Amino acid sequence: MTRVRRPSRQTVAILDALAAKASDWSHGYDLCRALGLKAGTVYPILIRLAERGYVETAWEQDAPQGRPPRHLYRLSAAGAEHVRALRRADATHSSRRSRAAGRPAPGGAAAAAPGTGAVAGSPA
């Protein structure tokens, strides 16, 4: 049986940042700044994601004079599907963890009654 490895939190953060921009291109440096991650973390992850087909890459076409073109990144269709699968897995995992700890899943039967602030089924 093959074990599926969970991506690192840094990888998930990069995927989420790219997913938030949908079809827009991002610079690696902008991702570093936005996520508070170092280039030595971000660029190897972007390379791995590109090798796996989750990220599309391109060179900047209209670089300002005096600056070399920068590499651009955006989520591919396969990457968008991967992000959706990760989110489904997280939701399933959270639901299982909540049940195992004896807590209702988010939005479960013990949700607050509308307008009361009270939990449904609990004494007033």
C-alpha cells in the first residue's frame, strides 16, 4: 500500500496564494513577501509544483529596461484540482477529528440556535 504524503504547510500556503489569484501570474518574490517565507523555501517548492504539473511557469515578456525578465507562476488546472482535493481532505479530517474528540463537526447538531447565542439541545 502506498502512503500519500501530506504537503508541507509552506506548500499548502503557496498553493492557496496561487489559488486566490486564479489565472493571474505571480512573481516568486511577491509570494515570498506575501507569505513571509524565504526564497530558499519558496523557489524549490515552486519548482516541484511545476514538475508535478500543478503550476505553470513563464518568463516575463515586458521586463523594464535594466532589469532581467522574471519567472512567473500560476496555478494550472491540475493544480486547482489538487487544491480542491486538499481542501476536501482537510474538511474530512477536521470532521473526523471533531467526532473522535467528542465535539460536533462544524455546522453540526450543536450549532448555536439562531439569535440566541445558546447551543441547541443544551439547558438554558
